Amino acid sequence: MSTTKGSTINLSSLASSQDLQQSIQQHLRYTLAHAPKQATLRDWWLSTSLAIRDRIMDSLVATQDAHNENNVRRLYYLSMEYLMGRMLRNNVHNLGLEAAVCEATQALGLNWDELCEQEVDMGLGNGGLGRLAACFLDSLATLDLPAVGYGIYYEFGLFKQDFENGKQVEHPDTWTTFGTPWEVVRPEYTQTVQFYGHVEAGYDDCGNYRPRWVDTKSVLGVPFDIPIAGYATKTVNFLRLWSSRSTEDFDLDEFNRGDYVEAVREKAIGETISKVLYPNDKTENGKELRLVQQYFFVACSLADILRRFERNNSDWHDLPKLAAIQLNDTHPAIAVVELMRILVDEKHMGWDDAWSIVTRVFAYTNHTLLPEALEKWSVALFAKVLPRHLQIIFEINRRFLDEVEAKWPGRDDIKVVLSLIEEGGDKMVRMAHLAVVGSHTVNGVAELHSRLLKSDLFPEFDALYPGKLTNKTNGITPRRWLYSCNPELSKLIDSVGIESDWPKNLERLRALEAKAEEASFQQQFMAVKRANKAVLAEVIKQECGVEVSPDALFDVQIKRLHEYKRQHLTLLHILTLYHRLLNDPQADIVPRVFIFGAKAAPGYALAKTIIHAINSVANVINNDARIDGKLKVVFLPNYRVSLASKIIPAADLSEQISTAGKEASGTGNMKLSLNGALTIGTLDGANVEIKEEVGDDNIFIFGLTVEEVQRLDREGYNPYHYYDNDAELKNVLDWLCSGYFCPEDPHAFEPIRHSLLAGGDHFKVMADYRAYVDCQRQVDAVYRNPSRWAQMAILNTARMAKFSSDRTIQEYADEIWSLPACPIQE
């Protein structure tokens, strides 16, 4: 039995180096029809990926056979996003084949790292929500838990970001142009989905009322499976992605008459559904497509789940025993209504029986405390797209409000708050309310977030359903976010005698605490960090044309661009340092490289203005010889998983500075801390728990607390108070908006000024500025003490076990899903 890093897999049964080499060459010749001399690097990557896929497939077949044979209880994870990144290196690591693959590719004259760079990130997600889902799939397989992920096979991802004159420009993310070696198409499981039409009254042969949804339009959902290999286990689950296909072929008569566009119109409309992740919903057509998209993937997924159930079962009351369905955010909330429709309309079940089944099957994860981020769809839009579902929603709401009346007789004010239908000018369906009412458990994603969920966002639901609202603090997979992305740190960890199964048992890293004060280990640890910084410096030079020193402090802020995440607060700090240096060239500050990575939603004008401002300030600072390179600012374009894999191991400082009470969790904070970056942050989201784990002395905390933010809001917050009473703050904000950094458009950054002053500064940037700048002085002071900084960094890596997604998923399995493991035997 040959083993690697905790692996219990018989590697000889998977592949020796020689077997892999032969398999790669066979795929090159017989699958790709290439001789080695003509093969490009991409051809070799594809052949290598197919060779690895071959070794996954045996385990995939064995896993699904065991699950089907034993009629196991499964978890079905419904998510609009899966930010998978690149798959080859991750699959090789999870299979324990890295040594064999490196040897095989080297024998073929290939560079393993260059080979992995050929892979295009799978464009199935946007940010934290999608990356969390990907981490969860990894942990589900690693823990031998029977699970299927469901999503959409987007032809184009969110968008590919570029900068023109410092402004974000969006291009199509054409990640599917040449396909992916990891997919397996499953045409035999194609589903038909209906939309539009109207509902007619009808009765069955026994005189029972049976409404009929008629005159609908149909599309097909074709499933593509992506195998998900667990780490050091034989379990291989899968992610099933639905691609829309028209039920109509092109009109040959129209085509022959020369009307080529009209000939394919219906076909094109049908296939638009899975075209793009998050179509812009600023227009009515965009809103309609979003709702159609959500229902499409939910309807396909539920039909597939029920098909699998009916294969071995006939009593619908057994469905909750065999299926647990997790709604990842509100996007799949329509599943509650769809399952009711199927049970009542198609299976002819009584309402109460059907509702009992539904509410024992579903659970819902809430990911936001921002009321404006909770999805709502107009009743008029529902009536157009899903008329039967709207009827069911009204009936669910009628019965639910009877519950509310029983709890609070005569309290119409509470009914207004809790109703699934928001009254007003345009009646809206509240999808989060639907998810709460239709689920047996609702969870937040950090202890603070879950507390605020109960006290601020859903207090009435918490009073009505005591115990339904719970917490499951998010986590990240250490396989991807340390073992794979930071191989040199992984080797250092192995070298000090820590048990080799640490990627599956992160608690093992606690042993590093004993090394934290050892000078020799500190030097080794920071040497790894510096080498990673040198790699990132080269990426920065290639991507941005800016030369940076690996000896500078790498200050990193990588996340979606949003006001509450406060990238513009970091910008004000950059300007503060720049101003100080210009007015005192001898000012003693630690040289810094500020590194940003973020995409702004195409319709989010202020977020795009903030990007423009950062890039404009960067252009001035990076070309100012007066500051002697002490400050550099770079905004790496097209932030994605593969880029994060280079940034995170190189980060010294992790910016987690959201307004307290606004960030649900954050998982970037966990990845950065695990890789030895120190956090500067507010007491928000998972920062609170990271502080508890790493210790108060190993994190930089500043700013208003949740309670202080709430008190300011109650008493009347005035951002001008801070502006007028802090000369440095006033100066840098005025400077930013003066036209100095964008002379071709002097008023370009006025929207930032307006949002921070006249607009009310909803996210308290002005209130937290001084505390943030002062805290950054502490960062500067500690960085001057290399031994102290190294000790803090080591302790961050050592104490992150709580934030493994394995812990998170095991809690879900035990406390929400009641999901037993099903290990696959050799």
C-alpha cells in the first residue's frame, strides 16, 4: 500500500508514473489525434486531464452504484453559483497522485506548473457564494457523504474584466468555447420545463378540483456532470449542471425563404436561459430572464431528484427520509413551490400532506443581512412566467398568515412584516420569506450573522418558530486553499513532523504553535512567504506593468466590489500615506504594495467609479519618483480563483474592513489567515470568530461595533461631523475629488464624495477612517519587528482548524441534514 499525505488509496490501483505516462500519450494520439511533435501545451494539458479523469471515473461509478444499491439518504445542494476554478491540480492532489503525475509529465518533457496554467477557470460563479459551494462539494466527498450538487451550465460566466483608462470594461467569459475535459453529458436524464401559459379550472374523474397549467412554452434541460473527487477517499460525488435547449428546431421553411434570423428565433430564445450568469436585472427583460433562469434549474433539479427517488421507492411520505435539499441563498427558493406543485397537481396529494413533506425536505442558508439584497419578484412577473406557482404562493401565504393570527391575534402590523407578499405600489413576492416558511431549518453563516438574523432581520420569524434559525459558520477546504495553492508552505509543514493527514484534519496544525517562537522556523516560514511574494510580483509585472518589491508589505484586498466592503476606505488610507510622503519625503513608513482584486456588477455605477478612482490614484502614485517606490498600488484585472491562488499565499496583510453588521461571514478572511496573512478588520462576520481562535494579540481590530453602528443610526448619523473635524480626512477626500487624479474628467469621482457626505455615508466610512488609519500605524510598527510578525503569522496558520469546511459540513450533516456517511470500499 503506497500512501501520500494521509491517503488510504492504493496508488498502484490508480496509476504509477509509467501508467500515467502511457495514458497521457494514448489520449494525445487516440482522443486528440495528435503526434507529440505537433502537440501544443494545451493538447498536453488536455491529455493529462483526460488521463486523470479516467482514474476518477472508476470511483465515480463505484460511488453511485453503492449509493443506489443501498438506497441511501442524499443531500441535494441547490446553488446558482459554483466557483470551481481549475480542476486538474486539485483532482491530482485529492487522488494522491501528485508525485506520479509530476514524474510522468517530466518524463514527457513537460513542466507540471506550466501545464496547469493552460486550464481555464470554470465560469460558474461570481464570488464568495460560489466559492463556498465549491468548498462544500469538496468536503462532502472527502467526508464520504452522499451528495449531488445542482446548478446551471453557464455558457458564459459572469464576465471577463479588463480596464480601459482605469475603468472596468466587461467582456464575455467564454470559458466553454473549447469545452472542458471534466464534463460528462447525460442526455438520458434530460428534463422538460414549462413556463408562461395560464391556469384553467378542472376536475378529475372523482370530482376533485384539479387546476391545469396550459398553453405553456417548453425548454429542455440537458445535464452535464462534473465529478467531485474527495481527498484520500474512494468517494466521488458529482455536480450536475443544466444546459437549456429549445424544444423547437429551426424553421426550415423560414430558412429556405432566406429569413435566417427568424428561422432560429425560437431555438435561440430557448437556449438563452443558460447563456450568462446573472443577466443584468435593471431592465424588465433582465428580471424576467433571471426568474426564468432560477425556475429552470430548480425544476430540472427537482425532477431529477424525484426520478431518482421513484426508482426505488413508491411512498411519497418516505421522501424526507431519503432526500435533504439545501437552498444556497434565495435563488433556488422557488423549489418550495415547485415541489408543492408536483405533489398536489401531479401526484394528487392533499395539501397538508404535501406541505408536511416539503417542510421536512428543505433547509435554507441565508447569506446576507442587507434587506435590499433579499430577492423579491413582482407579482405581475410571477403571473406572467409562473401563473400556477403564484396561485400556490398565495395559498401558502393564506395558511401561513392564519398561523401568524393564531400567535398574534389582531396584529395586522406583524402580518405586514411576515407576509410572503409585500404590499405597496407593486406587490412583490418575498423569496427569503418563502424560503424561511418552507424550510425546517434556516441558518446564518457566522455566529454574529446568525445572531443578527434573529435579532434584526427576522425577529418575528424567530419568535414564531423558536429554534428554526441556527448558525453554521462557513469554512474553506484546506486542500485547495493551503495544500494545493501553497505547496512550499505545505512542504514546510510536513518537514516539522506534523502528521501527514493534516489536509483532512486541520487541527493537526495546532502543533505549529510550538514552533512559533523558534527563530529558525520563523525564518523558514517567512522565506516561503517571500518566495510566494516574488511569484506574485512577476504576475503583477505581467498583468499591470508595475514592478514591486517582494520585501515590501503586501497589503491585500480581494473580494467583490461593494460599498459595504469599503474598498474606498482603503483608498482614503492610501491617499493619506501618499500625502504624508509628499509633504515629508523622509517620513519613515514601511514600504507597501496595495493589491486589489474585485469585479463590480455591470449595473453598479458607484462600485465602478471606485474601481476607476483606485486605478487613477495608482497611476499617479506608481509614476511619482518623489516617493522613491515606498508606495505601489495595483488592481489586478479579472479576479478569479486561479488568480486568488497566487495572491493569497503572498499576502502579508488581509483587509477585512466591512462595516460591522453588514458582512455575513467572509471566507477570503479564512483563506488569507490560513496562509499566514495577518488580518486588519472590523468585528464583523467571521472576523469575530477568527479573533477568538487566533487570539487578540494576533489580529488588528478597529472601528465601530455592530451596537455602535446601530446607535449612530438611531441617534442620527452625520458624516459631516467627521469630515469637518478631521483635517487629514477632509484633505484626502477633497484631493481625490478635485480632478488632480483624473484631469481629463475632473468631476469623475464626485459620486464617491456624494455617497460619503450628502448621501449619508450609509456604510460609516467617515466614522471609521481615523480608527482605521491609526490601526494601520500599528500594522506598520509590528511589520518592523520581523520576529513578532512571523510569530503572529505562524499562529494564524496554526489556529484556523475551526474554519475548515469539513467542520462546517459535518455540522450540517449532523444537525440539519441527518446525513450518515457512506464510505466506499476498496
